[in-house]
Amino acid sequence: MYNMTFVQKLQKACRKNNSLLCVGLDPDPAKMPAGQDTASFCKAIIKATSAYVCAYKPNLAFFEALGDNGITILKDVLKSIPEYIVTIADAKRGDIGNTATAYAKALYDDLGFDCVTLSPYMGYDSIEPFIKYHNKGVFLLCRTSNSGAADFQQLKIQDGRFLYEVVAQKASEWNTAGNIGLVVGATAPDELKIIRNMCSDMILLVPGVGAQGGDIEKTVRMAIDKNSQGVVINSSRQIIYASKEENFAQKAAMAAKALRDEINQYR
Amino acid sequence: MYNMTFVQKLQKACRKNNSLLCVGLDPDPAKMPAGQDTASFCKAIIKATSAYVCAYKPNLAFFEALGDNGITILKDVLKSIPEYIVTIADAKRGDIGNTATAYAKALYDDLGFDCVTLSPYMGYDSIEPFIKYHNKGVFLLCRTSNSGAADFQQLKIQDGRFLYEVVAQKASEWNTAGNIGLVVGATAPDELKIIRNMCSDMILLVPGVGAQGGDIEKTVRMAIDKNSQGVVINSSRQIIYASKEENFAQKAAMAAKALRDEINQYR
């Protein structure tokens, strides 16, 4: 069962913009067009692309790298996201009890995010303080899109399963409030299929299309649920750095629309 | 081989204060004495305890939970730590390439930490941007002190080893610059012994004594290297919340001195 509040919001945004696309906000000053600061850049991207997405995923690292004002800038950016669109804090936190509670407070209450990404390594008590917020969502790292995913996630456990499968199964068991989803990279379509089969009613957050090389047709076909939804496909660099020229926002909009339409073609 | 810059700093601080004790700064407004804000509380604790520790470990979650000014407050607190004492950012980050680079920049360059804690789940390319800073240190989560550690870290791999052992071994292989250490909880003394045997020359950061119940004698005997050092034993709540009264700083100092001395007794 999906959590109604979080999933309803996502479903509504998906329907309204006919989109499974999430735009990742990774504002890197070295890659931004001349004359833009992080806030103006992100806000221009959001304004230009918001009709084509179901979610935005600000990457907290890039805001923290701004120093003292990082959180203020992030809040300013978040305010410019239309309210009906889902916000995912790409934080990949993972810590115990009272610390996890402090992170949940920071990300959900203070910053107002709808969802966060979390690392599973520390187990259930690192996730519980987040899933207690029944109207919010958690995306647990399961099979990531990077090369290092092979180091631990692809280890074979004694019963023959891979570690990422154990993570998917545990997440499924813990999902009593219907507010846990999984992060599965588009660079691993076979694993994506296995995970979708194991977790038929969980939302998958799929990074790794575009710059990281994931194939869009395969990704969509493997990741969608029986209703041709239940998946959020993230693209960051391909959209937000579509151009370094003055018309960067317009180019980002074109890239977002094109990717949304390509995704829809395979649903 | 230890990295000379990071390890030399730690060894010097350990020698100067005859201490393997790290005080964890987890400032929770609900537990702090009346009339104290986060900055004044942390600074009073640091002033009172700095003669008895080799390191401080601010937990970033508690500063992020303060909202917009969290990083400014953290910087203010960091400035009050004597320069010869090691600072560990308890961040448990873990993300890929360009994101990890942004986190490394935030934690090492902007905040000036000596070390950070990282989660291993995403593998080598999530750690590389940090270990590239040869004069800084990384503590990789290996066998944590919480109950959820059993969910994944204690899974048996096909070759009979536990996942945490594979993490320890990989960390050892990646430690070519001598600047990787491991986080191993005091609540798991048997695992601590196994890890110390596998990684004879790596620094272990050991949380879980005190409030979490780890036995001090066992912890010290299992964790020290052949020179009776190479370990940093963290205590947070037992020290910083030793009293809620006006004399909280004095009580924290007494608790820190007592724990330092108890640790030294078993070296």
C-alpha cells in the first residue's frame, strides 16, 4: 500500500503534468551560466521546467558547499517550486535514533521536503524516525547507478541473493505505512527488473539516465508498475546544464519536455 | 601506514592530553541546561573538557536541525576548539563523484574539519573524493553500535565472511594514503577484535560506550593497536549531559576526566 498523502501528491503531480520526470538540482558554480548565482539559476530552471516534471530533487551537498548561507539559499529555491510538485531531499543520510530524529526534523519540518533519500547500511533504527512521518516519503538506496555499487551492493549473500535484494526485501517488510520507496539506478536495468518484481507496489526513484548512460526505453519498461506509473525518473545534468548560454532556462525546458515525452512513449 | 598529517595530529593530541577520548557534540535543545543556546552550551563543554580529550566529534544533524543559522553556529563552535585537537565531522555522508566532491569541499575546506564519517554502501567512488585530501581523514562505517547493525552489516556473504568484514577489508585495500579509519561500535566487542586483527594499522573510531552500554575494559583491550593507541573512543551523552544544572560544564569535565582515566587504566 502506498501512503496516501505522499503518494497521492506524487500521483496528482504526475497526472497534472503527464510526467514521471524528476529534475535533479545539483547547482555547481563551475557549470552554471555566467552571471547566475545558485538561487537565480535554480529558480530560472524551476520556472522554465515546472510544467514538465512531477518532482524536483535538490542535492543537499551542493547547497552545503555554499557555506553559511547554503540553507537559506535552499529555502529560497524551495519556495519557488509550485506547491503541487513533490520535493525530494537528496541527502543520503543514515544515522541512529536521536540523530536520525534531528535529521528528520531538519529535512521535513524545517525545510518542508516531501521525501528524503537515505542510506540503509545502519539498518532499521536509522530509518524508523523518518518513516514515522506517515505523510512523508523515504527513498532507501538499494542498487545505485555508480560504478562503486559493485563493491558491496552486488555481494552475494549465503542464500544466493545479492545484498541489494536483501535491502529491497527488508524495505518491503518495513513499509507498513506505505511511505518507503527505493533508489535503483537506470544503469542496472536487470537489477531494476528484479527489484520491480520483488516490490510491485513501491515507488522507485531512478537516477542514471542521460549523463550516466542509462537507456530510457529499458529503464521505463523495467521500472513502471502494473499501472504504468510508480516510478520517478531523475535527470540532473542533462536538463539543468543543457546550455551555458543566456537561453539556458529555455534550453532546460526543451530538454525536460523532450525527456518527459520520451519517457511517456514507453509507458 | 598512517597518513602522517592526520595521524600525527591525532597522536600529538593523544600524547598531550594523555587521552584516547573523543567527546561527541550532539547538542539537543531538549536536553541542554536552562538558559543555554547551542553555541554557548557547546563552547562551555569544550572549554571545560578540552584538557581531557584528543578529539571532538560534532554531529552535523543537530546543527542542521537549527535551520538557517546551523552552519554559522557550527563554525562558531569549531573556532572554540583548541587547534591541536582533532575535529571529526559526524556526517555519515555517502554519495557519488561530483556530489561527494561538493561534500568534501563543504566539510574540509569550508568548515575545516580534520576528518569525516562516511557510509560505505555506495562503494569506492563515493569515498575517493574524500581520501584524495591526503592530510585529512575518513572514518568509514564498518560495524555500528546500534541494533539495526544486524540488518545488513551482519549478513553472511557466500565466502563465509560478514558484510562488515568485507567493508573492513576493502577499506584496508583502499587505504593507500593511510588516511582511512573505521567506525566500530563498543557494543560489539567480538567484532571489534576481528576488525582490529584484520586492520592492525588503521585507526578505529569507537562509539557506544556509556549511554549505549559498551563495556570500557573490553572495548579498550579489543580496540588498541600494538602500541596501545590507534583508537579514538567516543562518548557523547554521558559527558555533555552529565548534569542539567548550572554546574553542567564542571560536571562534564569531571565525567570526561573520569572516562579518560578509566580508558587509560586498560591500555
